[in-house]
Amino acid sequence: MIEAHELTKRYGDKTVVDRLSFSVKPGEVTGFLGPNGAGKSTTMRMIVGLDAPTGGSATVNGKPYLKHPAPLHEIGSLLDAKAVHPGRSAFAHLLALAHTHGIARRRVEEVLEIAGLTAVAGKRVGTFSLGMGQRLGIAAALLGDPAVVMLDEPVNGLDPEGVLWVRTLLRSLADEGRTVMLSSHLMSEMALIADHLVIIGRGRLLADTTLDGFIQRAGGGGVRVVTGEAARLRALLAGPDVTISSTSGEELLVSGRSAREIGTIAASHGVALYELTPQSASLEEAFMDLTRDAVEYQSAPAASAGANRKAA
């Protein structure tokens, strides 16, 4: 488990992480999200002892990272896949890490196979593609067979097969009861794999919730109903807390009643439904709405950019 309590980091008069408290629990994939400059990388660096907190604390399995006698057995992390000596081979890099923690040579061979790097184990890391570097970083994170895995942008540079491999790997680690913390800007991937979300903006906690709960609260989209008897169904569904609008003669957008309620009412009155679809926001839409005021750099609207290009 990872626990942050009032975690704070200041550089001079700039507060990068501001009294941040959250837990990352075993058996779940927790997505750690936030706009650029939100403090995600600094938080992850403090968790593994690369940055010292100005205030508060971060613990891994009940202890600060540096208090563990062999930290790689407790938490495996990928924060910067490029932080490898380019002249070393993939095998030599992992073997050096293994020696510092009393890890057997055969484990190096195992994680190379897990990461699909056995065929290039003897090649210098400086010749690796971005995706191969990411695979090596993930292999290093798994080297100590840790109970906690923390990865920053793990699918960066990977092809579709590699992305699927990471997704399957992280899901399997969580299913084994391990703690998995994942930071990524790819909302489509996060929506597929995350169970829980911790979202920060300007160094502060914005949300700590399940993925489904977050999307449902952000949705508010009601239920889309398509029927040949729209006017009759509208009258049947009407109520004091029900709002119904329409965009065509056969389509209704109903708020205040669930899809189950609508289907039951329609069936009991013999109204045939052609479509009954709950409308909910995507993770990306929900995230953008929550973090709108926490974005450090605001992009110009697309129309404005086009107009500027045309004027030039």
C-alpha cells in the first residue's frame, strides 16, 4: 500500500504539492491523474525518496521508502525510462540493479522474458527505441517481485501490441493482490484499466474515487430513448423531478428516471422502444470538466488557431 499524508513540496515560494493525502490500496489499479504541472511527478518522486517532502509524509507498506532495507522488494517504479546508462546492455543494467538488492541472476532473465526483451538482452540500451526503453523500465520495476508497482506514463512510445501487454500485465498484478499506481495522460487507456482514481490539480487533491463513480457523477446525461410513440411516452414518463427534451420526432432525452424505470413503464403500456441508452460522460470529458480551473497553460480555441494561420 502507498499512503500519503499531508504531503507537501515547496521550491522557494512555489508550492508544487500542497497537503496531499490519499491511499493506493492492494488489489486495485489506481490511476493518478492531473494536468501538466499538477505535481504528479513530484509526488511520485517523494514516494520513492528521490525528493524530500517539505512537509507531511509518504509511506510504502507502512514505512518511508528509504527505511526499507531492500526497497526494490517493496516497490518497483518507472519514473524515467531514459535514466539508464546508454552504453550498458539491457541485461547488464538489470543485473547491476539485482546485485544491489541480492536478487538472483535468474530473476533478471525472467523479467527480460516478461518484457519481451530476451532477444535484445545483449544490445546496448542507447540503441533502443522509445518503446523498448519503456519495456526495460517496466522490467526493472518488476525485478524485485514487489508488492507495489508505480509507473509513470508506461505506454509512452509503445505500439498497440505493447500497450495491450502493459494493460494485461497491470491488470494481472492487481488481480494477484498487488498495489498498482499508474500515471498517464491517455484517458482511453485509463478508462480501460483503472479501478480507482486519484486526481490532483495545482498540487491539491481534486478527487479520490472509483472510476465508475467519477464518471457517473460527471455524466448527468440522462437516458436517450428512441420510439415511434414519443409523445405518448413523454406523457407516461412525466413527473415532478423528470425533465424530458427531444431532438427529433422519435427521440427523447430523459433526466430523472433510470433506463430500467423507463423500460418498465414503456413495457407496461405496450410502447415499443427502438433504443434505450444511458448517456454518460467519458473519462476524458469528466476529467477535463473537473480540472478546467487547474490547467496551468490554456490552449487557444481551435477556431482561433485556424484564423491566425489563415491571417499569416
